Amino acid sequence: MAEQKKANEALNVEEALSQSEAFLIKNKKAIIGSVVAVIIIVAGIVMYKNLYAEPREEKAQAALFKGQEYFEADLYEQALNGDSIGFAGFAKIADEYSGTKAANLAKAYMGICYAHLGQYEAAVKALDSFSGKDQMIAPAMKGAMGNCYAQLGQLDKAASMLLSAADEADNNSLSPIYLQQAGEILVKQGKYDDAIKAYTKIKDKYFRSYQSMDIDKYIEQAKLLKK
């Protein structure tokens, strides 16, 4: 029985290691996640409909609209740099209409486009230049930056940014996502106590979230690796 138990624990540890080693690859296609994309798209639509009719702002919003269509269609290159039929691209809109709310939103779109195109340093720069205090959008930008840092191999920054995003969001939609991502990075770094702390927070505070459903498995794997 003792030998069987040891064999089972070894298999569990191997599985946990495989999962943590595969972290960066596994998350490559979901750098930002659909949640963030939806938040930004919704924010863009709301801003487009409700902004006061200041000529420059109105013009900037009109310029932004076509890019949002490209973005929703996953045409990130066209959304970022424009097309040949009149759309300038988010990068140019952010520069040309600097100081407007539309330009600020364009920076967020820029960051996500760069990330999807694998240009993570440019993504971090664009996302960091976005300014906002909304309880969903602001932490979502931090979370996006955290994932970009992970892709760049800057795991300390990645984990720190994701934990900060989770605290700032403080809701069942975003916080558990960032806590789990941070936990996986911390496991990869061998920081098992910190990983367990992040996972346990999902279990205790965000127990209504989707991530909480199988969080015990992650906690146990981190504990096994710690031994």
C-alpha cells in the first residue's frame, strides 16, 4: 500500500509539473482572454453612444468604429495599422487624437492587437499608456499586461501584475482568472506557498466563480510539489 501511495503521488507531481511547464504555451492563444475583449468592446460601444458632441471627440469616435469591427473579426493587423480603404488604424488614431477618450480607448485596443500578434513588449507599452479607473476595464488592462510579461519570460512581473489585477477587480468575473494564472506562474517558479495562497483565495473568497469548481486540484498539486 505504501509503495502504491508513493507511486500515485509521483504521478500527481508529474502531472502538476507538466501543467506548469505548459503554462506559457497553453495560454498563448488566450493572452488577454475573451472577458477583456468583451469589456473593451462594450466600453467602446457605450462611449460611442454617450459621449458629448464635441467635434474632435466625435470625429475620433467615428474613426475608431471601423477598427472595432476589424477587432471583433480577429483582424488584428488591420485594426492596428489600418487598411487601404480609409481606416487609419488604432495606432494612428491614438496619436492623431491624443487627449480624447477615443484615443485612450484606442491604446487599449492597440495593446490587445499587439499581444495577439505576438509583439508583447509593444503590447505592454500600449496597455500601460491606457488610463482608466473603471473597476472592470482598469484591472483587465493590468491582467493583460501580466499575461504579456509571462510571454516575455518576466515571471516575477507577470505574477505581481496578475495578483494586483485580481485585488483591484475584486469580483467573481476577473479576480479568480488572474489568481489562477498567477498561481500557475508561481508554481512554475517553485513558489509553492505563494501559489497555494493565490489558489486558496479563489476557494475562500470567490467560491461562486467557475474557477473555484476545481481549485482543490490545483491546491493539492502545489502541496505535493512543495514536499
